[in-house]
Amino acid sequence: MNFLFILSVIFIFSSGGQVNKPHKKERVIIDSHITLAEALKGKEIPNTNTKNLRIIDVEYYSFDNGLHRGQVVIHKDLAEDLKEIFTLIKEKKFPIKKVDPINKYDWSDEASMKDNNTSAFNYRVISGTRTFSTHSLGRAIDINPFLNPQIKNGQTFPEGAVYNKYSRGTITANSWLTHEFYKRGWRWGGNWKFTQDYQHFEKTKIIK
Ligand SMILES: [Zn+2]
């Protein structure tokens, strides 16, 4: 019996027989944990808009470097895309402030944006118009909206937000995140002609 063998026997016994101890499970901070019915409360919404919605859990590192779990209300056809993208967001530790369904903000897009909250479904019109937004079918998502505001006619939404493409959590034309959305057939609002909506990705139905 040589010395190294004795050492390894001692090690195995002292570690309870497990040489490779599994990593301690990381604590998850829960930002949202509700049902779809709860997420749709507080607003009259036609069944044609809600029937295809799903609520999915997503995990991400926030700006506190902690691992968080939130929820997205999204059209069922886009749920897989978002799950894949959020897996990458978590892996790459792209910071996401929080992901709460919009009813937590009393259905106020403005309040959600000011809180830098990422959200998808919202039954609302495009601001300043009577046209329903792609968000009202759950076919769009706004990511870190305070860091990625919308710029329209020289005005910034939400008010007080500043787009600095070098900040963490910001989306640009060359971001890996933008490319992952493109690969799955989504469009990015950051390169639209008359407005730059840096927070916005959407995938609308292809009309043939
Ligand atoms: Zn949007």
C-alpha cells in the first residue's frame, strides 16, 4: 500500500464516498410565479387574443448578478423560440433586470418600461395610434426597455431613458441576441425606418 493510495482512501471516506461532489445548487430569486389566468386579470381581453397565449418560466442573471426566475406571456407558436433564447441569455449571463407579466404594472406599458421590466403580451394599441400592437397577440417582446428605449420623432420612450449601446444589457444591430432572434425569423425594432424601438422584437404571422 503506497502513500498516495492511503491518501485517496482517506479522501473518499472523508467525502462520504463521493469523489466528485456535485456543485451546490444555485439559489434562484423568484420574480414571478403565477398562472396564465392570474397574468390576464384586470383587463377585458377578447378570447381571440387570449386563446393562443401561454405563460413560460425563464431564468436569467439580473444586474445584481443573482440568478432570477420570471415569466413571459407569449403566443404559443413563439414559446419554443423564447425558451431557446432565454437559455442562451442565462448561459452568456446577458443581464436582464426582471421579467414580469404586464398586469403587475396595471397594464401600463409606461410603468413597465420605466422599471426596465421585460414583457411580451400586452393588450394595447401602438402608442399614438388606433392600431393594435403585435404585443396584443403575444407576438412581440420588449427587453430591458429602460436601457433600450424607443426613439420616435426625436422623443424617447420611456421618458428619461438614454440609449447607450455600450451599457450592459443593451441591444444593438451587432448583438449576438439580435442575431439569435433573426435566425428564428424575428424582426428587431432597432432598425426600423421611422422609429427606433431598440427593446422590441416581433415575429408576426407570415401572410401568404
Ligand atoms: Zn414592443
